[in-house]
Amino acid sequence: MARERTGGRRKKGKAASGDWLMTYGDMVTLLLTFFILLYTFSTIDIQRFQEVMAAIQHSFMGRTGILRGTTEPTAAEGQPHLLEQLEAEEVTYAPQLGDKEIELLQLLAELERVYEQTRDYLRAAGLGDAVQLRMEKRGIVMVLPEEITFDTGRAELKEEARPVLDIIASFIGKIPNQIIVEGHTDNVPINTLLFPSNWELSVTRAVSVARHLAEERGLNPRRFVATGYGEYHPIASNDTAEGRARNRRVNIVISINQFK
């Protein structure tokens, strides 16, 4: 009888030990499943982002890409406008996209709308060839070459620059966006009483343009930011006269951000 009781106690101890291992195994399995679910969720987010970028890239068929900028984007023949495409695909994409992705699409749609308005306005005013236009991730960039804005080494606006700026001001006054005016020069050194370096020249030129738009055309001066980059952001080689001429410019940037 004593042996049977002892044996019975040993069997209970083994059973209890087995139950503990099973419980531990279940817990480990649940943790593994939990982390697999977390990884799956993160993968879905990546897929959603890729879907957004694919939709954006698809909407810019035939262009070099909005984030890298392009001088003259043209839609493929029969390709729907981005806004029309967003409306047509709203049912398909809206349930799958997060708030940030939807906001990104809205910003890009607004950027394209402003770009096309600016392009059409400049063309109608006869400035389609004189003012270069491109899209960047920060907004719409209008490039005014030095030949229509300033004499070399000077920061007083040419008389022929004023009607050009007046046309641009008429358009800027219709939109709420912040305006950034940037001055750029070539790398030819300058050392005068007014302009000890190209820094001063580029800043003063930007200020001259901003002041004309704000003070003479009556636009809200709080919308404007004037800055100078000197010779340090060239768009062409400074080794040729043509390249240096392209680098001497003023950019008027219609920011993607609205003025508040």
C-alpha cells in the first residue's frame, strides 16, 4: 500500500510538470503570433505607401517626377488629369490609405493645379519663353534670368523688368500661397562698396524684387521671404559664358504652404 501511494504521488508530480511546460509553450506561441501580427501591420503600411507613390507616378506619365522637378511636364495623350484621376479612384484608394497618405495626395494635387494655373497665365501674358517654370517638392519655381531683371553687378530693377513683375504680381495676388524670392549669381568675384561679395548682391536683388511686388503692387509683405544664395546654387557650369548667364537669376517660388 505504501508503495502504491508513493507511486501515485510521483505520477501527480510528473503530470504537474507537464502541465507547466504546456502552458509555457502556449505563451511563447501567443507571443510569436503577436509579433508576427505587428510585423504584418507594418508591412501593410509600407504597401499602402507604395500604392500611393505608384498612383502619383502614374498620374505624372511622361514627366521626370514631381519630387525631382521638371521644366515642362506634359500628360500622356488621353491621360486623365491628376484631380480627375483622384476623383475616379477615390472609392478604390480612400478605404486603404491613411490620413498622411491622403494629405500627401491632396498637396500634390494642389501643387499641380497651381502649376497649371501659373503656366497658363504666363503663356497668356506672353511670358512663356522669358520665364522658366518648373515644379519642385517645395512648390512652383519661376526663374527670371538676369537679362530681363538686372544689369550685371547691379541690384536696381531694369525698366523692362517691371511690367514682367507686374504680370506675375497680378497672378500671385489671386492665390494665398507664401512667396519666396531667391537671388543667385555666378562665381565671378565682386568687391564693391555696396557688394563686398556675391552674397550681398544676391540678397539685394531678391529684396528689390520682393519690395516691388509688395510695395509697388500692394501685395501683403508678410507673405514674402527674400533670401540670397550667392554663387553656391548654380544650375549650369560656370566655365562658360552661357552657363554663367543661366546662374545669374532670381527665383520666385510659390510655396506649397499657404500664407497664414
